Amino acid sequence: MQRFTINRDFLEQQRQAGGTGKYREFADDHLRGFGVKITPQGGIAYYYRWTGTDGKHHRKVVGHYPTMTPSAAREHAKKLSGTLDHSRDDDVTLIAKQATREANAERAKVVPTVGEFLSGTYAKYFRTQSRNNADRTIAMIRDSFPGLMDKPLNKVSTKDIEDWRTDELSRVLKPAMHGMPAKLVKPATANRKLNALRGLLTYAHTTKVITENPGTGVAKQDEGSGVVRWLRPDEETRLRAALRARDGLLKASGCADAGNTFADLVEPAVLLSIDTGLRRGELLQLRWDDIDLDRRMVTVRDETSKCYRTRHLPLCEEAFEVASAWKVQCFRTNVRPLYVFVNAAGGLLREVAAWTDVLKAANITGFRWHDLRHSFATRAVEQGVPIDMVSRWLGHSRVEQTMRYAHRSPTFASNAIAALDRARIAALSGGQQLEQAA
């Protein structure tokens, strides 16, 4: 076997070359029996190899690069060599056969680092399970857990994950200023990142890369009840008035065609949000072929949904009228837009820039675009729409997420208990009619 000077420069060259899809092995030219093995994914492990007095060839992993430097690994191997009984048997055939057996065994012993597993085996698997979200999730794991990327999977502990969570929840996103407290990472954000890491660790455990899953010992962080804000009747009246006033000013100033139903996309975007409960990202990625005006139905595609599941929801009368008028307005030119709402260049719109000005004109404070979704859900629950139906419209993965709108609706409980009174009265009146007939 050819021998090499195993130092940091040599190993960095191998590391930068990345995974080659097969195992590679290099023997050291300084210490006999010392060498490195590189996994198909690019992981590097130091080993010491010797022939025992029983004539069998043995090999022991003494560390991983870059966790351990080459010189430290060589010294470790040298100390290990002094504790072993070596055979003087030079039987080439015996050594070759044993070397083959040991090489096969070592494939199972060399555990990849988290980064290697993430970029290799797990990425290949995850892309078959979640085609639309895989790259985003893989990038989130890599960016969120930089301290684990060079750590072998079997060395990741529950404490490592808990320490990360403690640091993450204390991380300052925005420093305190003007008497306001510092803005920290929310528990829900930390949970989302942890769930992504748990998915990787679970797959590594399922495929027997690791014998224990450290992620199972980390409890979910309590996210609290969350803030639910919705439009009060007086606020909605002011919001709609502000939208119409803005449209009128734009048309009167010549900034918009007076013959159009809407001056621009702001009013139809807001009204469709109130009437459908779509998330902002879902609304702005909505395509015209997602809206079926004949069936009065809108489809949220799996690649734009937060839960990555396609769902369908009906259009109420106002939503149908708004979508119909906006489509006529958008399709007057020969250039037919792909998306329902586009930017000035005709591309995908990222946000509705005038939203803040509309809220200010309507004198509405402490309100976000996402609260339009809360308004839709609260109104549906108050009007007696079954919780499971509202949950499907919203695209919730669990009906418990929708129940918070029922808890906050002042009329939900009274309407529900009134249904029992109506059932009792109906039963009694039915019984009386039967008695009279008899």
C-alpha cells in the first residue's frame, strides 16, 4: 500500500474533494499501522491497524478529523501500539483475508458527521419525501446547528441539543431600545428548528447509523397560547373605508385608470385575505389557474402551503366578485399574468407595501397582515361553521390549532349551548304532535 504524509494539509485536500461515493484508505509514512479511512460521504476517521498473536488482522478507530488533529491521532495510535501484542507472522494470504474482513467491519464502525449525513444520505432520502421543502429544511438544519456539523452522529448527546436550545432562546434578534424589551427567538421558532433536527436523527436511528436517538430526550418547548388578533366590526368598517378612499385618490390623481374596478392590487388582496383566510405567502403565490370561478373554488397547492398539503376552499360571494373583477382587469392586456398578484415587473410579489399606510389611514394599531386570517377564522366560528370545516379551510394539521378561535369567540359557547335548547324544544314538540295524533 502506498504511504502518505498524513497532516492537516493532506486531510484538507481530501476533505475539499468531498465524497467520491466509495471508501478510500491512506497509510501513514511516519508510523506503521497508522492511517485514515474516508467514507463515501467524505467523513475522515483515523485508525491503527495491527496483526495480533492469533494471526488475525485488527483495526481500531482512534479519532475523527477535524475533531482530532493528525499529530494527536498519531500519538494516540502510538500509545495504543505499546499496549498490544503484535504477531510476527508474515503470512501474506492470512493478512489479506483478514484485512478484507476488517475493511467490511470498519464500514459499519465509521460513523459520518452530522454535516456529512445531512448532505449525503439524509438529503437523498428527504428529497424523496418532501420534494418542495427539502432544500429549505436541509439549509435550515445546517445554518441553525453549525456546532454539530463536524460532530460524528454517535457523539451527539441530548445535552448538546438542550444546550443549543438554551442558547437559541436567549439569542437577541433585536436589542432593547426606547424603553422596549429586547426581541428574542420565539419558542415556536426554536421548536421548528429542533423538529427538523429530530427528523434527521430519527432517520439515522431508523437506518441503524446510530444506536440511540438523542432527540427523543428533548421535550418540546412550551409555546404559550399565542396572540390572536382579529378585526372588530368598527375596525373592519374603517379598513374598508380606507381602502375605497385610497382607490378614489389614486384614480382622481391619474395614477390609476378610473374605468377599472380597483386602482391597484391592494384592495383585492386585502379583501381576498379576509374572505379566504389564506396566509400571506399562500395568497401572493396564488396563480390564476388555482382559482376556479365556475366552481367558485380556490386551490392552495402543496408547494405553497405551510403544511405542504394541497387543500381546497370555497369562495364566498364577495370573494367571488372580487376575484372575477380583478381577473377581468388583469386580463385586459395581451400579457396574461401567471400569478394573481404580481410586482411592477410582472414577477412574484413578496409583500403588499401599502399595507402599513392603509392601517394608518384606518386608525388601526397592533394589527398584522396575518391577523386578517385570524379575522376570517373567528368570523367563521362565530357564525356556526363546524370547527373541523374551519380547520380544513385554514390548512391546520391539528384541529386543536383551530380551537383557539372557538375559545376566544364570545358567542361560540352561547350558540353551542343554545343548540341543545333547540333540540330539546324540537323533541318535545314532536312528542306532543304524536300524542295529539293518537
